Amino acid sequence: MKKIKVYITVMAVSVLALTSCKSKTTPLLGKSSIEDVIEAMTLEEKVALVVGTGLKFGDSIDKNSPFPIPNQPVPGSLAAKSKVYVSGAVGRTLEIPRLGVNTIEMVDGPAGVSFMSRSTAYPIGTALSSSWDVDLVHKIGECMGNETLEYGLDILLAPAINIHRNPLTGRNFEYFSEDPLLSGKMGAALVNGIQSQGAGTSLKHFVANNQETNRIEVDAIISERALREIYLKGFEIAIKESNPWTLMASYNSVNGNLATENYDLLTKVAREDWGYEGIIMSDWEAGKDPVKQMKTGLNLLMPGPYQDTVLLQAVKDKKLDEKVLDENISWILKGAMKVQKFKDYKYSNKPNLEENASIARSAAAQGMVLLKNENQALPLLDKGQNLALFGNGSYETIVGGSGSGFVMRAGPTVHIIEGLKNQNFNVSKSLEDTYTAYISENTPPTGMIDMTRGRKKRAPEMLLDEKLIQTMANESDLAIITIARISGETADRSIEGNFKLTEVELSNINNVSQAFHAKGKKVVVVLNIGGVIETASWKDLPDSILIAWQPGQEAGNSIADVLSGNVNPSGKLTASFPMKYEDEPSANNFPGTPADNPKHVIYEEGIYVGYRYYNTFGVETSYPFGFGLSYTNFSFGDLSLSSTEFKDELEASITVTNEGELSGKEVVQLYVSAPTGNLEKPVQELKAFAKTKNLAPKESQTITFKIDISSLTSFDAEESAWIAEAGQYIVKIGVSSEDIKAEKSFNLGKDRVVQKVNRALIPQVKINELSAKQ
């Protein structure tokens, strides 16, 4: 009898406990603490939340696609039950309605909202940065953010701010510059613009994704100093000045560890040294070990969903502490609370496409770089001239690169010929008919997948016969030759036929120039390109050379704006143009060893990337970093410094005057030469820049820069510190890295340790780094 009483008592306590548990209010994200929300999750929900839900594009696309779509969730799984809000999203996080946890939907960038049939194709990253105008880039960010938001998407996978280490890199068109300061400032401007609209960003690819050749397996071996000063610096600037919602770890390894499994990179550098507070996620399918990724500080594995079973088993086997999952989830939930779905925003599905296209057109023109302009060939003030348009790109202009950075849109692209016609120029109809027929007959068929990724197969350049050229020289007043290039994700460019012009292209430029010059007529070359090409062997032939880049959907209108003089070109190069490829400091070790399928690439050039190398070692360039002409001329007054002794900061001021007859803008570049102490230094480094307003003839503007102590530092790997060494510093104001207009010096009285950081990312092999002391 006694045993029965005890049993009843225990049962009564259990029932009371169960009743208490059932009556407890379920926590909701935003109304309860993040800790309470995480505690209420099941283990299955936790592992599913740190892994994307797979590539689910919506029922309509799934049913109609003849191609199998990878990364599909298992039917009945949590990932499979996650709702698809926007079919254009390329990835999303798990939704847990009972806890108020919303999904985060992501879409490809960075030249616009990719995979949306009604989105704007903006100028490529290199074109935007060539404007040297952070306000303009911020405005483009606002446009991109507007489209991301109003289409119901949450994060635009942009910007990409890797360094232009080598001109052959396939994705250089997405990136901003060979210089980390310019890259960081442009990246921050774009992030701030996008996020001002309530959409998020993803700063990528973290870090050293400087080649496409075997990008998944290659190990980038880089010294601590080169990493900190060149390859990490742009990310540091962008993170500290814009706080992007997410940071995307790249495919490659860095000094022996995959970027997505690299504790030094993700935790020591991003979290501890920089104080980053957003979501750190993987590039799509990056990494090998989900458990290691969780432990090293990767919060979100994209696109998923297959890693959840591995993580679930690891927790059960005590190989992964559940607290590690909880910490990663907390970052994801903080991000989820930022998106507009969480705030019940009513998406219009109607972004300002007309206004955005107009801003894209203006931005493209502002980023175009005039390399040469002799005999007043440009601008084309007389619209009554008869123009002969040569080159396939005049009729099929390339608006952007290929791969995930390609913007698929339903609307028409404005090609160069159409842009000129829109401004009432007379364009040779017979030449147009010849090219149109040739392109139609010689363009190979392209599959659907390649089309959606911008990898349309193109007709080879047409070899111009002497009779056709002579006829055009007789009938036309001026020749425009377009040289077009495209590159993109998964492949790097070749030297022959891509970096260099083809024999056909060289022949056409030579023969057209000779024929038109014989008649006293001028020739203009338009470079419709995504990155650096060889120019030294042919640049003397035409009268003018304009880099139009890949200008986005308004390409033809933007190019016509500059050719006609409606817009005075003010773009400047953000990467050096070498005399030949072999002059590149990374030429001997790109893309790594073995060359056909590199497993590692040693960055032997160290800190001497781009102009840092050319200026320091006295190597001639075809066109230097920062170079670009205008239709007007500018003069510079005396440079003034607020002090000749540096304390905490000083100001540098200079007055710029438009001496010409046309309104225009000038880019003012501030370089600093540092004393050589224990650390060797490049001859000079870009430390600030500004673009004037549109100056009327004879109008002046005074530009003032602030130079703080961080601008004087170099990274000392032995001390793991940023150090400003004592001595004389020279402030230089230039219009390129090789054209300095004014300079003055100041003194730093003693060495200063400005910032100590974690010892991290130590190379495991010896690097025979380039040195100016050798």
C-alpha cells in the first residue's frame, strides 16, 4: 500500500510539471531575448538554421526547367518546408514561424539585382570606381537597394572588393582597384547606399579570391604584411565605415587553411581585430568540413542544405558543442531582425526603374576614362558628321561580365550604334548592314544556362577588307572602332587574344587609321572592356582612345554622352596599364603551381602590387594608376599643410582651377611618401582622394584633406602592430601616380605604435618576397 502512495505522488508531480511547461509562453524573436529564442529551438532546428535551405527557385521555375537544380532539400525536411518568397533568390535561411524567426533571402550582385527579369544592369565595379566619386557610388547603392527591397529580397550579394592583383583575373570587372584604400572607400560607399534603403549587403570574397583558376582548391600563400596592407585593408575600411550585414568567406585557402575554416581570418581578424558584428557566411558550396567551419567562426553555410545531417550527428557524438551552434545562431538572428520581412514591410514590386536607369547612365559616363585625345578628335560637337562604326562591339555592346555578377534582364540593351542614333548622329547604314549580317551568320548557338549567366557565345571579330575600309574613308567623316572583351566567374583571361589584341583587331585598327588619316580624317577607339588590356603596341595609331568599360544597360547612351561632349570625361584608372604583361609584378607566379591546375600560388611580389611596384622599381607603364584626360585643362595652386610637425593629425589644402573652355571635374589624388626605417616602403601610397564639383571655365575649388596617424602606418609582422616610423613624410598631390603637381613635407618626431593586433595568418612556407633593398 505504501508503494502505491509513493507512485501516485510522483505521478502527480510529473503532471504538475507538464502542465507548467505547457503554460509557458513560447518566445518570439524581437519580443523575447535571443537567448530565450535559441533555448526554445530543437536541435534539428538549430542545425538547419546555420545551413541554408538550398537552391529553391519557386514552383514555376522548378517545373519548367529542363535542367536538374543542385542543392535541393530532402522532401519533408525543415529546409524543404521553408517558404519561397521571391523566385529570384539564390539562397535563404530557415524560417521558424512558431518562434517568429523569419527567413533571409539573398540575391546575386554586384552589378544589380541578378536573376530578376525587370532589374537594372548597372556599370561594373571597375567602371564605378573609375569615377573616383564616393557620392556617386553611394547613389548607385541607393538604386540597387531600392530594387532589392521592393522586389522583396533581403540581401544583395555585393560588393566584391578583392584586389586587382593581376590583369588576367576573370572577376576583376566586379572588383574596384589594385589599391586597397580606393577599394575600401568605394565598397563602403556602395554598402552605405544599399543599406540606407533597408536592404542588406554581403562584402566579398573574404579574402584573396584573386584568381578563378582552381579557385576552390588553390592555397594563396601571402606574407602577414602583404595580407594586412593590401588584401585585408579594403575589407577593414569597408567594415569599419559601413558595417555590412554579412561578410562572405571565399573558396580558396589562405596560408594553409580554407577561408571558410580559418579561425585566424574569421575570428581573430574579422571579429577581434576589427570588431565586425554581422553574419559571416560562406560563398556557395565553399569549404569541406562543416564542423570545423562552425568552430572557426563561420556562422552560415550557404546555400545548404545537406550539411545539417553532418552537424546533427556531430552534436550527438560530442564532436561539436551545442554552445558553438548557439553562438553562430545568435549572429544569424541579429541579422534576421534587420530585414524588412521582420518589420512587415509592404513590398511594392515596383522599384524606381526609370529613375534608376537614368542614374546608371550618368554613373557609367562619369567612370569612363579618356586615355588619348589628339587633334581635338573628341568631343564630336558636329552631329552632322557621318560616322563609320567598326567592330562587333559597336553593334553588340557588352554591358557586364559573366557569372554570378551578370544581371539578367528582359529589357533591351542600348548598344553604341543606338546611343549615337539617339543623339541624331549619322551612322553608315551600309556598314551597319554588313556587321549585322556578319554577326548573325557567325554567332554560335548558346545554351540556356550560359545565356542566363551572361556567357553568350560571340562572333569572332570581322576582318575588314581594304575595299570596305576605303569606301568608308571616302564616305564618312570619322571612324569609331570598338574593341570588346568579356570575362567572368570560373575562368581567368588568356594573354593571347584577350589581354592582347588579336591579329584581326590590330590589323583593323592599323588599316582603318591609315585610310582615314590619308583623307585627313580622325579615328577614335572605344574600349568596351572589363579590365586592363595591352595598349602600348597600338595606342599611337588612333587619334583618341576612350575606355567605356562595361557600362551597364544604358551603355550606348552613356558612351554617346561622352563622345558628343554632353558629358566631359572625368574618370581615372584604378589599375595600372603595363607596357607588356611580363612587366606585371605577379606575372611569374600567376595563377600558381602547377599552372594548369594550381594547388598553391605564392604572392612573391609582397606589398608591391600595381603602382606601388611600378613607381618603386621605375618600371614604365603604358598608362599609370590614376590617369585620365578631360576635354578641359586644370591647374593646381600651392599645397599648404597646417603644420610641418605631426601631432595627432594635419590638414592638406590645394586649390584646383578649370583653365579651359568647357566645364569639367578633376580628381585630386593625395599620396604620401614615408621614411624608410626598419620597414621598407613603396615610393608612395594613395592615402586620400576627392573629386571636384563640376567647375565652370575659370572657376576654382579648394580641396582639403585630413591626414591622421593611421595614414602614416605600415604593418610590422614581428610586432603584429601598425607602426608609424619617425622621420620626414612627403605629401604629394597628383592627377596620377606618375603626375605629381605639388608636394610638401612634415616630420614625425618619434616612432608610434598605433594599433596592436592578433598574430594571425602566418605563412607555413618561406616566401622569397620582392624587396627594394635587393
